[in-house]
Amino acid sequence: MLVKICGLSTIEDAIGSLEAGADLLGFVFANSKRQVTVEQVEEIRNQLPKEAKTVGVFVDTPIEMVNEIGHLVQLDYVQLHGNEFIEDCQKSEFPVIKALSLGTDKAMDQVENYLPIVEYLLLDGPTPGSGQRFDWQIIEQIPYALEKTILAGGLSPKNVQTAIKQVKPIGVDVSSGVETDGKKDLKKIKRFIERAKGAR
């Protein structure tokens, strides 16, 4: 079970997540309360072990800029979380995690269109980044996508095992669900990863 801890902004949280067993460390370059700068991520990356896998999260950023930032901070994946086109994914110089908001018919069509060309699909609710869960039964309509599905949206240590048993994704993504008062909480991160890894 792949576990991505997203919205990291300090070396302590990144190292703590890694030591707790996180597979992917997510850094948000898009406009958000968890936004980080290229300089911040460069500094964190330089202190991480080489084998640590990092993900840069972007929303409707020109793909040329995504590629430039990706090389600067040595990303392993880019997560495109906006209305990026298939052509953008194809022009990425890094493996792509394409985020899609489920809950519309359009999103179901998008799953089929993006699936062959991206590394993973991150399936979120209608309001990405809100920390609200959506109806996981929707994913039952796309069983062919599960081997590339990272489930996001409202996950926490309390519900991650239920989510994994019901949806059977290849991975899970969490940000606000492992925070206390808006800051990453390493106890919650550890609990989340233990439960996610032990769910099957």
C-alpha cells in the first residue's frame, strides 16, 4: 500500500513521515495554506536521503514551469491537480499523478482518457483539498482503474482502513487528516501509515 503524506513544509515533518514509512512526500507549489517555495523544497530535498520519493503538486501551472521546478528540486513525480490537458501530461518530463475530482460524469470520462498516459490517478472528491470524503462507491464503476488509483479526500487514521478495504486502491493520500491545529502531527502520521499498511 503506497502512502503519500502531502502538504509538507518542514524537514522535520518530511523526515518524520519517511521514518514512519511514507512512500511519497508531497510538496504543494500551488496557491494554498500549505504552499511552499522552490527554495524551501530545495533545502528540504538536500537533507533527505536520496531514495526518498518526492511529489510536487501543481494547479494549472504551465507545464514548462512544472518541468523547470521539477528539475530544480529533484522531484520524482509531479501531481497535476487542475484542469491540465492530456497534452500537458504527455509533455511532463516527470511521471504524472493526475488528480481528478469524482462526482461528475465528465470525471468518469477523464479517468478513461488519462489512465493510459499517467503513472497514477489521484481520485478526490468534488472539492479537492477540502479534507472532505466523498462517496467511495463511485469508484466501483471503474474497477479497471484501481491498479493506478491513489485515494484522497477526507482520509484520517480513523477511516483509512475502512477506505482501503472498501475501495482497494493501490495507494492513499492524506494531508489535513494528519494535522492538529493546521500543523502536521507526527503521531497522527505514524498512526495513519501503520493502519494503511496493515489494512490488507
